[in-house]
Amino acid sequence: MRWANGWKIQYIFVRFMIPYFLFMLFTLLAGALFYRQTYDVVKKEVTHSNLQMLDQVKETVDSRFNEINRISLQLQSDPAVQSFQQVKEPFRDTTAYKVYRTQKSLYSYNAANGFILNYYLIFKNSDLALSPDST
């Protein structure tokens, strides 16, 4: 009687466990499928969003570099800067005033752009570096 009763308990246990395991396996597979699809959609959206943001940053940086290029062209064509390029001894006689005047003309370029914190003009003939704040 014991064996028959023991086999009966095992049979009932197996009979209820198989559908339970099948149900758990089905939900696990369905969850994995939904997870994978959700992951792919989120990855695609995040990649698309980040690429758009990178394009915006690229356009902003390009416009800033264009501004810097324009400022450098303006500096190159500035009469005070052009006349100072010929100076060989910047602190002799009246050329010291020319250094001061050229330095003061550089302030307008620094205020025009918030992207440039500081810049220096280096003159080959006089071995002098000028910035709006220092010589």
C-alpha cells in the first residue's frame, strides 16, 4: 500500500509540475522576446536622438569656428595691426605708444565673441606677443 500511495503522490506531483514548468517556460520566453524587442526599439531611439544632438553640436562648433575665422580676418585687416607689423623695436622712442594703441584696439574683438577667452597676436619682426590684456 505504501508503494502504491508513494507512486500516486509522485504521479500527482509530476502531473501538476509539468504544466507549471511549461507555463513558466512560456512566460520566460515571452518575457525574453518582449525584452529583446523593447531593447532594440530603445537602442534605436537613443542612437537616433544622440546623432541628432551631435549634429546640432557640430553645427554650433562650425559656426563658432567661422566666427573665429572672421575675427582673425578682421584682425589681419585692422590698420593698427597692419602698421605694427613693420615695427622692429617696439619699445624704442614713440613706438611704445604704438604698442599701447595696437593693444587697445584688440579689446573690441574679445568682447564680440564669448567663445574666445583670450588670444595673442605674435609679430615676427619685433618678436612681440600682444593680447588685449598684456604685452
